[in-house]
Amino acid sequence: MSTINIIGLGAGDLEQMPLGVYRHLKQAEVLYVRTEDHPVLGELRHEGVTFQSFDHVYEQFDQFEDVYRSITAQLIEAASEGSITYAVPGHPFVAERTIQLLLDETKDKEIHLEFLGGQSFLDPMYNALKIDPIEGCQIVDGTALNRDELELTHHIIIVQVYDAMIASDVKLTLMERLPDDYEVVIATAVGSAKEQLTKVPLYELDHATTLNNLTAVYVPPVKDGALLAAEFTRLREVIAALRGPDGCPWDKKQTHQSLKKYLIEEAYEVLEAIDEEDDDHLIEELGDVLLQVMLHAQIGEDEGWFSIGDIIESTTEKMIRRHPHVFGNERAEDAEAVLANWEEIKKAEKGNKEESMLDGIPKGLPSLMTADQLQKKAARVGFDWDDVQPMWDKLTEELAEFREEVGAGDKENMEKELGDILFVIVNIARFYKINSEEALRLTNQKFKNRFTYIEQQVKNTNKEMTDCTLEELDQLWDESKSTYK
């Protein structure tokens, strides 16, 4: 069995290298280095140490992962002919992808990996920046930076910022969550004689001239609460404070029951903002809906029943479970197939406990929406017309029955027949793929706009609405149609 002796070259120069590591490098018969761009290797070369680097591999591929896999393959091939030594910058287990690949690829091979140590860049980094990692510290890879994983209240050290292209990606990612002028530190060759710390505003990050394979970027913790306003954790803290001992008297007295009406109101205000096509208004109203969710979650947490984490977990699991065509192996060719799968999965989740196909419709839905849901559920088992003409015939029939009850003056039957008319209209709307609730809401808004127009026109003539004749008001109504269609 051959051996790959793996050595970390440390973060600084030769003076900081442990004696045992130094001796091994001096005596190594076959020495490979991931990159020769390291201060230790220049000094070793002057001492007569020879080595082979993989710098040329970086020019052969566009993706770093491909580079590292190629290096790994070449090392394994070389080790198949005899033991070798492989040296990497810093510590083998700190920001070194080739080592992780070697661990994976040699599991089933007659190759032994021997780790001989090395100092990571982290200790010199903490020393250079004068920071204590126990306060909270993240070490992340600049070549695969994920904005949603960053903890802005922690020290963030971004490694492998090799060049301006990576620095540009890092900059753009950070600017999605931090101000453009937020000050960061470019730390190069920390712990060596060439150590350099450069403070720059975030927008200038990729313009620095010191970027190389020894460069890391330090992002100081965010202390200003205003800069954390977009963070979910900050919103959670605010809601908890509102309901806390020193919080708002109104928020503290709220219950699930007392908040019910507000959730409905806020949902309809979202619809209004969507119709207005006003993004700023929509942001505000969606925020109000989120506020209601957060308040309910905080009440649940205060009472010891559930938290926002339970809500998020439940929703995430449900979305994955009900979309096997996205997260599993099933296929859904169109939206109709998706809905059919959704209903089957939903039915299975409930253990087929529903006694009727019409079960599962929320009791608090507006009546038009309830009618639509009832008809859709019935239609799934074939209880539906294939053609719209019978629906029109049914509407004519119901109108006649309503007029008959009007003539008889029977209020109770009039109400029933009017309900039948509305039910048929919902069915017709459904056939033409029109949301009847939405259609009526738009008409209500249109009526409001036109009536408001009439009010304003009458007001401009210094008259009251009651001073105008119906003919005058009708004329203004017709005028309003050109503006509010």
C-alpha cells in the first residue's frame, strides 16, 4: 500500500513552519504542491528542494471543482506507483477542497493518507484582525458564497478570493444584504512578512491590487440595528419584544381570536395593491400579512404550543411532499396534472378520513369562493357539465323562478332562488376559467371609482348629491365610464 503524505505549508513564511514538517519537505523524494504561489516554497527552492506544482491545471478548466478533481486524479495516479508527498497552503483541513476529494476517492483504493500537520491561516488572521472568534465567526468559501447562509452579526472571513472575478462575485453577493459602502478588510498573506490589511468600501472590493491565493476578505459584524431591518431574525426579535414584558399593551393582549379579522383585512389589501400595480404598496401590504403570521407564531410560542420554526418546517415539508414531480421521481406534464397529484397526496395525508368529497373547504370562505370550491370538488368525480349551454339554460330557469317568487312576495323563497342564480353564475364563470369572487371584487372597485367620480364632479359645482336629479347623475355616470372601464 502506498502513502500520500499530506502537509500544510502554513499561513506564513518558513520561520513559522514546525521543524518536523520542514524536515519531511527537505527529505521528500516526490513532492507535489497544489500551487507554488506560497512564500514557503520560494525559500525551499533556494534551499534546493524540488517540487511539481499544479498551477497549470487552473488554466485547463473554467470551474474550480473541475480543477480540484483533476489534481486529485493525478495525485492518485502518481501514488499508485509509490508513496508521494502533497503540500497545500495553510492547513490541510481548512479551505482545501482537494483534501476532501482525496478522502472520498481513496476509500476503496490501496492508498493511505497520512496527515503531517500544518498551521492554518486562521490563527494569524485572528491576530491580524484583533478579533475573538468566540463572539461568533463564519469561515466561508468565496468561490461558492451563499447570501442566505451569512450571519451578519458574526465575524465573517471569506477565503479563496483569488482574483478580481471572485472578488466581484463576493462583492455582489454581499451587496444584496449590506450597504454598498459597508467597510470590509482585504487580508493578504497574514502571518508572513508580506502581511497586508486594506480597508475598502464594499463597492471597491474587486478593484484591489492585492488579490491572490493568499487573500481573504473580512466582513466585520453588523452592529447598526437599522442595517439588520431586512433580516428575518431581526423581525422575530421585534415581534418578541412587542409581546414581551416591556412591550406594547395592545400587542400583549392579542389572541388568535382577536387577530382573525385583521388577517382577512390585510389579505384583501394585498389584492388591492396587486390591482393597483404599485410595488411599494404591495411590499407594505405583504409585510402586513407577514406581521399577522409572526404575531400568531409569537402567541403560539408564548403559550408553549408552537413557534415560527414549526410553521416554516411544516410548510417546507408539505411543499416538498406535495411536489414529487419537482423533488421526487414523478412527472407532471401540465398544471392540471399537478393539481390532480396535489389532491391525491392531500387525501392520502389525511388518511382518507373525509366522509364526503366536499369536505375540507374552510367554513370562513366568502360564499362565492365556497360555491366555486364545491363545484370544483364535484367536477373531479365527473359531476359537471361538459358544455356551457346547459348552464345558460339553468340560469334562465332560475331567473324565471326568482321572478315568480318576487311576484308572490315570498321573501324566504326569493332568497333561496337568488342563491340558485348566483350558484349557476359561479358555475358559468368556472367554465370560462373566471374567478367569480375576483370578478365581483373588481366590479365593486369599479363602482366605487365611478361613484367617487360623480361625487367629485357634483362637489365641483358646489352642489350636494341630493340636489341632483337621477338624469343628471346618470349623465355623470356615463362620463365616468371613459375613465373607469
